[in-house]
Amino acid sequence: MMIYGWYPVFLRQMLIFRKKIMKMGYVFSAMMMPVVYLIAFGFGLRGSVSIKGTDYLSFLVPGLAAMSSMNNSYNWVASSLNLNRLYFKNFQIFIQAPITSYSILAGEIMAGMVRGLFASLFIIIVGIIFAADFHITLTFTIALILNSFLFAAIGVVIGMITKTHEDTSTYTNFFIMPMAFFSGTFFPVENMSRFLKYFIYLLPLTHTNILIRKQNFDSDALISTSVIIIYTAVFLVCGSKLIKDYSE
């Protein structure tokens, strides 16, 4: 499996990203959703709600960081691949270049990871300043990196299978958005009904939210890490096959 040609793909996306982050309007739009949730729920309920012995803001910050990395890693890759395939025709240049499908896959995923981690940075800074019980632990770091990698890989699959740019919004509305609300971002999964919990524990973001709030790497953290890695492996295989078999 040769991925020596991943860097040019990654660098191209980073150059585009650098131009965008120089525009304050773009930065504010990327941060708007988590900031609204942070103000409305985190600061609004901080003094009146306690979860598992910690204040609500300290509980919420890790979930918002995970949600933000999910949204941005996924959306960046899915939208970019879709537009480059169907409209700009840049993706066809990658296919014809003397690099492997794994190189294209790795470059796109790494770019999506950077975008997702960057979007989480503001939430983390707010947590460090205002959330009394929020701390950046080893499990927090592992969870955030794995989560960004996973959803960037999912973004590759969605970006490759969609037939129009509007199709990416369909997948977002039916898969990404419900996961953001029901996977333990805003409240513990244990509070859901038994029937819903079976479904919720199948969602990858649920296991990110479990792992990202762990102080120590216990058996539950090991299970959640394993689930995330399995999902990642599945989407990596699917993504590499879709790129390798691309024939548009």
C-alpha cells in the first residue's frame, strides 16, 4: 500500500484552507453553530444543571469539541470531493496523476482532519478559560484525533458516491445532524429510553463522546476506541475502493 504521493493532495487543500481562514467571515461562519450551542446551553444552564458531579459547561465542552470536529472534517472532505468531481473536474487530474488511490485517500483525510481539529480549537479554549472541571487529557486528545480521522474518511465515501452537490446535504440531514444531537453531546446517553439506546450505541459519535470524557483509559474507553477504529477501517476500505474504481 503506497501512499508516498499524499502530500501534494494534502498541500493543495491546505493552500485553499489558508486562503479561507484569512477571511473573517469564513471563520465566523465555521464557528457559529458551536458558539450558539455553547452560549445557549453551556452558559445558559451552567449554574442550574449538574451532570455526573460536574457542572454542565464542563460536561458540554468535550461534546461540542467532538461535534465540531465531526461536522467540519466530514463537510470539508465530502463537499470538496463532490465539487471537484462533478463541477471543477479537478479530481480527474488526481486520478490521472502517477499516485495511488491510497495517496489520494490519505491526502484528503489528512486535510479534513486539520479542518476538524482547527474548528474544535475555539471550543477547547473556551473550556480551558470558563469550564472549571474541563481538562485536556490523553483520552480527550486520542478521541478528538480519531474522531476527525473517522469523519474525514466518511466524508471521502460520501463525496465519492453522491451524484449532485445537493446529495451531500441529504446525507448530512439524515446521518450527521441526528448524530450530533442524540450521541451524548448535550446529555448522557443513559438518559435515553432503552429502545433508543440500542440504536444510539451503534453511532460512532456516541463512542467518541464516551471516550472524550474519560479521565482514565478504562475498559469502557477501550471498547469505544475499538468501535471507532473498526468504523474507521471500514470507511477506509470503502473510500479506497471507490477512488480506485472511479471511472466518471
